[in-house]
Amino acid sequence: MQRCFIALGSNQADPVAQVSKAFAELRALPQSRLLACSSLYRSAPLGPQDQPAFINAVAMLDTTLQPEALLDALQDIEQRSGRVRKAERWGPRILDLDLLLYADRIIDTPRLQVPHYHMHARSFVLYPLAELAADLTMPDGTPLQRLLDACPSTGLQRLTGTAAQG
């Protein structure tokens, strides 16, 4: 089993329900076991500001799926939720699932970059991740706490009473 962390985000079609449903879908992944889910967080959108705020969270799971097979499974969950991939980056979306970390591996293929390429600068990823694994060290040896120290939580709001069941 490999320990993985997945970021979840939504700002369309009842985002809280979308993220909660995605947690349930992750729980049902084959060859995998969902271990924990962070609280939900509200964050301002990246890029175009003329869209609703996002609801974000992080899931921790163990899996025997290989990285690209896990990516395929995540993209399948997105598609079943109604996500349509568009050329516009950082636009509104029903559901976004990003593979943040896959064990201690560094992966750089045309389809997949792990650790996720901008996670170090995204409070809506780092703070839920720290909720699940405060003592985590990145594959390059950087402690998660150092990334948190360099990434203020400005504008990030933890929603109370919204932790999903892991």
C-alpha cells in the first residue's frame, strides 16, 4: 500500500455536496482504503475572480493502484460528477481532484506531476493537508511545516461542522 493525498475542490452545483460525494467515491475506489478526510475550507478562486468561492479539502488514502491508474480513477470520478475539461485554467468547476503526493515518489510525466506542481503555494491545499498529516515531509525533504510558514492562510476559512467521515 502506498500513502497518497488528494486535493478536492468545487465551486459549482452545490460545492459542499460535490466534495462530500467525492469523498464517498474515494471511499469506494478499488485496491484503496480512504483513511481520513480533512475539514472543508472556503477559499477565493485563483485566476478569474468573477466566479464563486471554492470549497476545498484533502483526503488521505492508501492504495495499491499505480500513480497513473489512480489518476485515471480520479478523472473518472470528476467526469461522473459532470466535470468538463476546458482550455481555461482556474475557471469554475464542478469537481477538481488533484493527486498531491504518492508516497515519497517524485513523478514527472506528460500526464502527471507529483508532488503537485503548485501545492507549495496554495493555502487551500497545505492547511487541509496539515490537518491530516502535520509532521509530513515532502519527497524532496522539505517539512510541510516549512511550506505552511511560507504560505499564509489569508482568505482561507475553515468551515465548522463539515469534516467528512474517513
